Amino acid sequence: MSKDKKAKEEEPHFLNRELSWIEFDFRVMEQAEDATLPPLERLKFAAITASNADEFFMVRVGGLKMLERQGGGRPDPAGLAPAEQLAEISARMHDLVERQQACLLKGIEPPLRKAGIQRLQMEELSAAQRRHVDAVFEDSIFPVITPVAVRADEEFPLLAGLGLALYVRLAGGPEEGGPRHALVAMPKGLARFLTLPGEAGFAYILLEEVVRAYAGRLFPGVPVLECAVFRLTRNADMGVREDLAGDLMAQMREVLVERKESDCVRLEIEKQASKEAQAFLRAALKVAEADVYAIPGPLDLAAFFRLANLPGFDALKIDPWAPQAVPEAPAGESMFAVLKRGNLLLLHPYESYDPVLRLVQEAADDPNVLAIKQVLYRVSDNSPVVAALMRAAERGKHVTALIELKARFD
């Protein structure tokens, strides 16, 4: 057998699952980079890639990190050991972050600014906008944020995964022999996008920029040397052994608590942060250099879904595709009467979901219905289906809803 033929036979015949998933996210990224699409539509695709990446790090990378710590693990069907997978993942994800930021800063924000949607920095604010930000900080932000002092030789404060925080380096006193460090977590109850007053369009500033601008108020009398925005991702690949879990609900509650305290698998920090800031956070969080992502623009692009759905800028979006009405189930007719005529096959999302919702709502109100058994996969906020099921239960009907309790992020 020739050397070339033997080498070809020894090549792996499978693609690595994790790297294949990353390539899928790159294909989504291509939609964000497509200049023929309206800018808010492109922003939506960029936010999707960021949301996908968050889940990928929490589960896929988190799981590989655990395998690596447990002794390396066997190679996958593509022939890659966990450490090799992590190295390739890091390289590709750094490429993805670079493209995300270039797309946002150079491809999406310029046309948005031209159309009246502007992300402003503190130095760009008008006098009226500055007064507005002053009032918002005093009334809504300052009362709820809490700076926490951090020492290199003490346990790092507990920060929520995927939450934004500000690292603050402070001048130290003569007895301390060096700078002091502090953290300011951005409360999730506060809006990330602060709307600014203006004559037209939509101007906003990010919450972390406002807190940075007023950092001196948080540390009176102490010179602030540096403020850097960062974000950590924690391992969420924690399962439950159903055969050992006497109470699955209680076990899942424990898993959710463990996620808040699990190891950091990714550190995102703004690119302008000093080497001292990066080194301090890396050491405190025990993060390898390959797991640090220096971001030139805003962190947490997934949050920009809010802007992608901004009302009043329809010209910057693709025209919505409304589902077709179902002629076999005309509005105003009872769904029980419709089903009495025969079976009804609906194709979603092309046909309206209204007949399904009507059926559940009618069943909840019909005194002849004794029980409702429903499988729920994912529901929207303030779901009318859940509201109907609750109403049915309140009226004495036997209601059973089957859900996937172990769905990772629901």
C-alpha cells in the first residue's frame, strides 16, 4: 500500500461536532454581513450569532473544560482530544468575535446613524442630554449599584454569568504599596439602553458607559485610575442523574444554583483595558489567555435584539410575512364545530396559529370540557396558551401540562 493511500485511509471520516456548530454560526454571520439587507435586519443576525455563542460556551465549551480537567478524555470521532478541540474552538471563536465587531462598528452602525439610530458616548451628548443622564443616574442608577472591593489574596466576589460588570482600578494609599481594585456589577433590573432626548430619531447610551462616567461618585476621595467593562461566562453543562434524583424539581433547583458559582469558561473585556486589568481578572477568575476575548466595541451583542425590534423604523427592516388565515376555521366559528366536520392540518409558520389558540381558550371556558392535556415546548412571555390553561384550572378542570424540565436554558 502506498504512503499516500495509507495516509488517506487514516484520515478521520467525521467532522468535529463543536467546530461544525461554529461554522453554522459563521453562516449566520454572513447574513449580518450582507449589505443588501436592511441594517436592523443585519443587527438581528449579529445578535443571533452572539446569543448562539453564549449558549455554546456555557454548554459545549463548559463540558470540554470538565473533560480536560478530569484527565484529558478520549478523542472524538474526528480524532480530536478535548484539549485539541478547545484550542481550535478558541481560534475560530476569536475569528468570529472579530467579524462580529467589524460588522457592527463598520457595517451596521454607520447606516443606522444615518437613519437616526445613534449610540452615543458621554462626550457626544448635548447639554440637554447630559442633564437627562445626570437625572437618570441620580434617581435610578446610583441607588441600586454597589461597588465591591476586591483583593488579589481573597475570594473573588460572586458575579452572575453573562452579566456586565465594571472593573475599577483605584489609587492606593502609602501603606498599600500599589493600586486597589473594585467591581461594579450592572444590575439586570436596569435598562441596558438608556434613551436620550432628541428632536428626531432614536439616540441612546449604554448603561455601562454612564456608570463609567460617574465612577468617581462611587469612590469619593479616591482617584480612579481605570474603568474597564467585562463579562464572564460560566460553565452551565451540569446534568441530573434521573435514576438518582428522588425529586427532579429539587435537583434542577440545585443545578441552577450551581450554575451561578461554576467555573468561568470565557472572559470578555473591552479592548482598551490595560494589561494590568486583564492580568488581575485572569488571575482572579483562573482564566487561560486563550479564553480571553478583547472586544473593541460594546460587549453582549445579544442584547441588541432590542434595537433590532425598535418600533417606528420599518424602512430599516424586512417586511414581515404574516401567516395566512385558515379558511377551514373561519373567525367567529367554534373550533369544536370545525373539528366536528373533520381533521384539520395546519402548517406553521405559514398558516395562522390562531385556530390552536382558539381551541385551548374555548376548552378552558366550555363547561362540557372536563380535562385538558397539553404539551408545552416553548411559550412566549405572557403566553395566552398558559393563561387559558390557568383559567381552566381555576374553573375546576383537570389540567395537565407536560414540559421538558431539563431544557437547558428555558
